[in-house]
Amino acid sequence: MANTLTAILPTIYEAADQVARELTGFIPAVYLNAAATRAAKGQIIGYPIVGSMAAADITPGNIAPAGADQTINAGSMTISKSRKVSFNWTGEESRSLSVGDVPQGQNILRDQFAQSMRTLVNEIENDLWTAAYQGASRATGTAGAPPFNTANDLSDFAAVLRVLEDDGAPAGNRRLVVGAAAMANLRGKQAVLFRVNEAGTADLLRRGIIGEVMGLMIGNSFPIVSVTKGTGTAYTSTAAGFPVGTTSIPLITGTGTVLAGDRVTFAGDANIYVVTTGVAAPGTIVIGAPGLRIALPAVATAMTIGNNATTNIGFDRNALHLLSRAPAMPAQGDQADDVIEIVDPQTGLAFQVALYRQYRQISYEVGMAWGTKAVKNDFITVLLG
């Protein structure tokens, strides 16, 4: 039997190219570990972590000194999702795919593949945003007030950079991905970015492309919307006292939930910390590394949860990881008549396309397995809006 998917490979690649060129702020901005090799949901994939290294004095001598040993640590990520989008063609419908038949059929098939891939890509984009705002270190800005709302004022860029630089994020791979409201303010109110003589380019004025500002590559992402805070109220820390750098903080009294991604402040400390592990009752919350910037005194200190807010994200590229694989299949195969893996050369995302022959119809399936993780809280910050 002829390899049916091979015959429509141009259609599938055209659909993949169409989706890959669309605007997704996080996928092209994060560290991507992608391959066409197959992986199962729940599978753990490791990666090396090279820690900090110490310097030493140079002392001349007739024998070269031995180098310092270093232990290379390992991190891991989990394939947390294995998802698919499928659609059918009946015998009558599939006739339109034949040469010389109704040409709209080929266009419909292309668009069905494109919509299937778009569905998966959008879900990945949302997962990356969720991992980012729930895995950040601190936040800046004002909840409920879209960033860049004051004309010719770029102080929100400076605020994001201050948090990243305070936490030691390296220069060169910094990103800022914003939602619709922030992007509208950038395009509509920040004239310095689209005046060609000041910006040095007409990209924003002519094509709506912002590019790089203050060393931050700017992206726009559709899932960035307002996040509902937890219901927690009247929580305080214990009276033990906690030094600078503490990330685990026991809470006493109070009621309600403190959610991952909530932004919290402690009395006497203006820093806005991001909760990475919450509670549903008195217990211990965890805030993103590097933890407290100001020590909590040895008295019960009131904690306040910030208001609902849109969470735009500033980060170093290597702080947010995306792991992408083709979904696992039995070693002996299943009922699929044909299976191919399509790797987009621009994004590296690996789509698995399968064809199943059924009773008087064929079924196409587009699948992908992936996982996301904020691997370095220190290098991720939230810009509130």
C-alpha cells in the first residue's frame, strides 16, 4: 500500500511553516530541548548543571599545579503532557484530495493540519507562561495598571532590568514577554520607540516590530491575562525571624489559600516576592530564589497577598526550559498505517503525524509530548499589569 503521508508531505510542511511563523512570545525565547525521538508522558529527561567556580592566586613554580575538581550536578525535567489533535475524512470527502478534483480539498487539509498544530503550540505557550509566573523570584510594577501606560516613560523596562541584575542574571540573553495591554501601550504611547531618528529603525512604525529595548528582546504572547490571587488573609510569619536569602517561610494564623504565582509582601519590606509553593491553611510557603532581600524580624510579621494582576514576564533565556518530543508508540507499532515526525527548523518543535485507516474513512492525528520548567527562579521576574 502506498505511503499516504509521503504524498501529502508538502501540505503538512506548509501547515507547519504557517504556524511556526506566527507570533508566540515564549516558545522562541526560552531554552528549547527538542528532538524527533519519542518520549512517554511521565518520562524524566536529565540535563547537566555546572555550578559556580572559584578563582585562586597564580603562584609560579617548576611544577604545574593540579586543577580543581568539580562535581557536575544534574537537573531533570518531566514530559508532563502527551497531547493530540485529530480529524477525519470520509470516502466522499477524501475524493477532493485527488489530482484533478476539487482544489479546495487540499487547502482544507492544509488548514486542518495548521489548526491542529496551532492548538498544540498555543497550549505549550500557555504552559510556559504559567511556569514562568509561578516560578519567578520577585515582581515589579502595579497590579491592575498596564505597564508603559505613561507616554514617553520607559521606567518599566528599567524596573525589570533592576530585578534581573540584582539577582545576577547574565546580560545577552534577556527577554521580556508581554500581553496585549502592555504591547498596545508600547506601540501607542512610547513614541521614542517608533520615531525613526531616535529608535534607529522603522520596524515598529512600519511593521509593528519592537525588537530589543535596553538589552531586552521583546515578545508578545496571547495567554498573558489577569491571574486571580489566592483567598488567603491575615497570615503572619512565625516569630522565629528569617535572614536574607530565606525561601521557606512558615505562616501562622490566617485562613484561605496562598497559590503558586501569588505575589506577597511582608510588613516593613517593599519587595514583592513570588510564591512558588503555596498553602491552603497555616503552613510553610516557598518564595522564589534568591529569597528574602530584607530579613524578617523575630516577631510575627504580617503578609499581604497582592491583587489580581496581569503577569508579564522578564527572564534570562536559560531560566525557562521547554522539553519537546514526539509521543511514544509501542515498539511493535499500533494500527497506524503511516507515522512521520515533522521537526520545524525554526522553532525545533517536533510534531508527530499519524494516519489511521478506518471503516469508510481515514483519520489524521497530530501529536506532541512536552514539559516546561522554570529552572532558575533568580532569573525570572514578573512585570505586573
